[in-house]
Amino acid sequence: MTRFDLNAELTIARLGQRGEGLALSDRGFIAVPFALPGEIVVAEIDGDRARLAEIRRPSPDRIAPFCPVYSICGGCAVQALAPAPYAEWKRGLVVDAFARARLEAPVAALIDAHGEGRRRATFHARVEEDAGGRKRVDLGFMQARAHRIVPIDACPILSPGMAGAIEAARAAATVLIPLDKPLDIVVTATLEGLDVDLRGAGPLSFAYRQALITVAERFDLARISNHGETIIERRAPFVRMGASLVAPPPGAFLQATAAGEQALADLVLAATTGAVKVADLFAGVGTFALRLAERATVHAVEGEKSATIALARAAGASKGLKALTVETRDLFQRPLAGLELAAYDAVVFDPPRAGAEAQARTLAESKVPLVVGVSCNVQSFSRDAKILVDGGYLLESVTPVDQFRHSAHVEMVGVFRRPVVARSKRPRRLLG
């Protein structure tokens, strides 16, 4: 266990990239989680980190946190900061990342896209033993900066569609107590009920599978799966994307909130207005492709086969879409390039947190008139943006979107355009 043994009075200068207060000392910055800019605090210091012990002069921007386990649970980093300075801090994460990449970025105001709350969550379950030797399940989120679980019975940032998620996850974990394995349980709210995917249990016997089917029936789950393998699907777990309905594979990536997905899609659709043929790269299950196909021809490329199957099925069942083709392809190893890119008047890319460096490099060498980048990682996105700008693109706008309210995560949509080069006109010859 880390030892905090030096009490000191610190003045918090600003918030860091993880939402922690930063105090300047003669050894550099000391991170004090849950402290706010301008506050004078007493902290127990250990190296470049500290534990907040007392707030001697609170910030005028400090508000009461709404969650009883705030500062214990590791899910939320910033709940005690008033909305206006919070929004400016989060926008500043994007501004600072682009500044470090030596890019001038026209960063718009932060869009609040929390909406009704998170429509999916990963709960952690561990088997514990009480004083009498009886085993029980502790289920919740991980403690801040620790490997211990904070047991919870409710979470105020979850959407109404997640009602019953904690109880269902706990019931599923309780079935598996004899395995004595740490579990991660991904629960997603869908139009047809909760979709549960268990991870960490390993292959399950017939008896365990039957017991989990009983859990699915008891909690009226749409589907329950074990590490991507469906145990029972009582109803297809549809989510709506534009005019289409998609049944994602178990555990598939989805934007954290429905409002966040819509905000990102609105920005992508606005940027691609007038595009006739669009490539959607790292397309997932069709967050953008299905909406784009309502008005343009779309080629969607994604590395996960199960996701492309779900996308193709959704497109096939949707009415009124223009041609939408789907390709399974590892864009990290084989990015679209050359003549492949020349076929499109717009390209959209939304990669995982690692970014799309290889794809950005081939785009930088292309003549695609418009590129729209979506990302949840400011460091990788600013790197990829620098590649595009160095390749001749103009960075038209960057819009931060906050669907991970109270955390240090922020989504971004960047619009890049090739400058139009006017053709030189030959001087007319005068007759006479």
C-alpha cells in the first residue's frame, strides 16, 4: 500500500488532465485528487501525489457532490466543480493537447451530451469471505487509484434504461461464486431491455449456463452472454441509429450515452453536407454509416467481423438507405490508400483510443477533399490532426463533446478540408 506520511499546506494552481488539483512545489507539480483551483488544502504527500486531508480555503466554484461515494469510487473525477468552470476545464483539455502538438485549433465551446445518463457500464465483481467463512459477491466500481471494489446499490449517472442493471449483474456474479474468479460485467441498455456480457469466467458448464438463463428470465434480460458467446437471447437487443435498428454483438462498442452519439452524429452529418460518396472508417456497428447512408453512398470499413455482420444486417433491414457496402479490414495494418481513397469526396474516421496514425498518413497523401475525424483521446487525435495538417489539410474546426460528464474523458469532432486551388486563366489575345 502506498504510504502518505508528510502533511503540508498546498495551494492548488489548476486542474490536471485527469481532473486532479495540481499544486506547484519546489519539486514540480503535486497531484491532489478532488482539490480545485484556488483552494488552500492540507494534503498527505507521497512523491508527486498527495491525499486530500482538509480544505482550509475552498474555491468559490466548489459545489456539493451529488454521489455519496464520490472521492472513493474511481468513476468520477470532478463532481465538486461548478458547471461553467468545469466546461472550460474540459474544453481546455482539447486546447492544450493541440497546443502541445503545435497546431492552431479553432476549438468550439463544449457540448454537454450527458443526456439521460450512461446507457452502459462495466461492473466489477469479486468474491469475498466474511468472518464466518461464508462467501459473497462485492459488486461495483473500482476504488480511485486502487484495486479494491467500492460496492454500490445505485449510480446516479446511469440512464433510466439501466434500471435493474446492478441487481442483474450481482445475481449473475452470485451464480458464479464457486468459480472464485474476478469478473467484469458489461451491461447495456437497449430498446428491448438489458444486454449483459460476462467477462473473466472462462468456459462455462451446462449447469452454470442454465443458472444464468434463469437469471435472464428473472430479470427479463434481452440477452446474456459469456465473453461474446450468447447464452440466451430472449429478444434481439436493438439500439436505434438514425432511422435504422441495430442489434450489436455481445459487448460491442457503443457511445456511452444516446445523447453523445446523437451529438457526434449531428456534427459529422453537418460537416459532410453535400457529400455524395463517403467512406466511414473504423465504422463499428454503424453509428455514422447508417445515418450517412440516408443521403449518400457509403462504404463502411471495420476490423471486427461481428460488428460488420451486425451493420450489414441493419442496413439490409432498413428502408430508404442509399447503397451501403461493408468491409471487414484491419485499418491499423492495411489502411485505405491511393486509388481506394480517390473514390470518395469525404472520409469519416472514428478509431479506438490509440488513434489512426497509419490511416492519417495515407489520408495526408490523398486528394480527398474532406476528412472528418472523431476521437475520445486528445493525445492521439492531436497527433493524427498534425499529420493531416502537415499533409496540406486545413483544420476548420474542433468541437469537444462531453458524454463522460464528471470524468477527464472528452470526445472530439475535427473537420479537415483540402484548400481549393484556383486554376490560372490564360490572358485573352486581343484581335485587331
